Amino acid sequence: MNRSQQNQGNMTVQEAGRKGGETTSRTHGREFYQEIGHKGGQKVRELIRKGEEAGGEGTSRSNRRGM
């Protein structure tokens, strides 16, 4: 008896995530992931800039890298 038979149709969070990721990959393709990755990177850059403008110590790149 395999895991899906034991769970009687229920799936784990991990299985659900994998299934959803595979479906998203099939329906949207590589460009979708490139676009959302770019948006995420831009948001991180914006948050770092805002932290530096607010005077938050330890937020600049030189401070984070120990330079």
C-alpha cells in the first residue's frame, strides 16, 4: 500500500506544493518565473534603500559584508 492509498486521497502540504508548482510551471512557463524573480529582487532593493534612508545602521551592503 503506498502513501496515497494510506491517506485515502488526502495529501501532505509538501505533495500539494509540488503538485501546484508543477501545474504553475506547465501553465505559465519559464518567463513567468523570471518575471516574478525580477519583481522580488526589485522589491528587496527598494526595501534596502528605504532602510538606508531611514538611517538604519547595519543595512548598507558594506556593513552587511563587514567592509
